[in-house]
Amino acid sequence: DQQVKQNSPSLSVQEGRISILNCDYTNSMFDYFLWYKKYPAEGPTFLISISSIKDKNEDGRFTVFLNKSAKHLSLHIVPSQPGDSAVYFCAASDGNKLVFGAGTILRVKS
Amino acid sequence: DAGITQSPRHKVTETGTPVTLRCHQTENHRYMYWYRQDPGHGLRLIHYSYGVKDTDKGEVSDGYSVSRSKTEDFLLTLESATSSQTSVYFCAISAGDRGGNTIYFGEGSWLTVV
């Protein structure tokens, strides 16, 4: 049973517009959430995180929102750039390890 | 750069042969992980270690074993490789003492079982 779900396998966005990537989780014990970005033939790289005591965290063009009651988090990228085209994974922590979603392929068209 | 080196980076092996992947870190982190990445499944945890000789299973541990005899090295062994184990394997370390902190990945090991 998947504890972390990314229901959109892919997303296509025009350059300059907002990209919104979504993630749902089922385990209420998760207390820390992260987003990773992955380019082909490279390892995933950490992008941004949020603790369960917060509902928003911002870092430049990237903002993560957490809705604990809905067990939902989202990543907003504004403005989107062609270099943002990659696979994005959300992850949740149980204190010992991270559980990842299946990923969303983001394509930013110029 | 998280100071993680994976070897080999690419390997082709035959079904039924044993294979060992090595992960080496230079920064003395306590927690180390092995994940595999497959289309449609994302990153799935195979095994992890929270100290020398301390390991635990992840969600897809069948057919894999691990060993950690030194802080800096975490070995993943496929006892008898099968085609279903063709995948990209990523080693990772956790920054800080808590295992569920931000983790940093190596560059990956591409394994093909024929």
C-alpha cells in the first residue's frame, strides 16, 4: 500500500507560468516532508522541505504548502523555467527513513 | 557534494550470479540507505543502516542483503541476480543524527541482469 502518492505522472507548463505539483500521504505519523528533483542519469537532489508544524515554506521560486488535515502537500514553482524540466519526487519522513512517491515528470515549454 | 561514491556505476550481469554494489561516504554520517528507482514506482527503500552492523529492511528487501562493517561503507548484495532486479540503485546518507532528515543521494549504479 503506497503511503505517499503522486497521482499525476506528468505535467506540462508554459515557461513563465506557475507549476503546481501535488502529493498525498496516508500515514499521520509522518512529520517532515521533502521535495526532490531528478534529471536523467543523475541522482535525486534535495529541493525544499517542510516540517509538520508549519503550513508553508518558501525558497526563491519554490514554495511548499502542507495541509495536514487533508494529508496533502504541494510544490509551487513560480515562474517556471525550461531548466525546471525534470522528475519531481515528494517524500515523507517517519523519523528513520524517507518514503517516496512515484514521481511527476514536469515539462516546461519555452 | 555529499561525499558519496557508488561503484560500479554500470554493470551487466547474468541471471543467477551474485552482485555487490558499494557505497562509500567521506563524512562519517550515521544513516545510510539503498534505494532502487523504477518507472512508475519512484524510489523504493531496499535496506538502510543506522550504524556499524546495524541494519534494517525497507519495503523491497527480498533478494537483497546488506553489510556495514565500517562507518564509511555500505554494501548491497544481490545473492542471485534476477531480471526483476534490473534497475538503477541509489545510495543515500542522512544529514544529522535523525534518520528521517534530509537525505543526499549518490549518482547511481545502473544494473542490468540478462
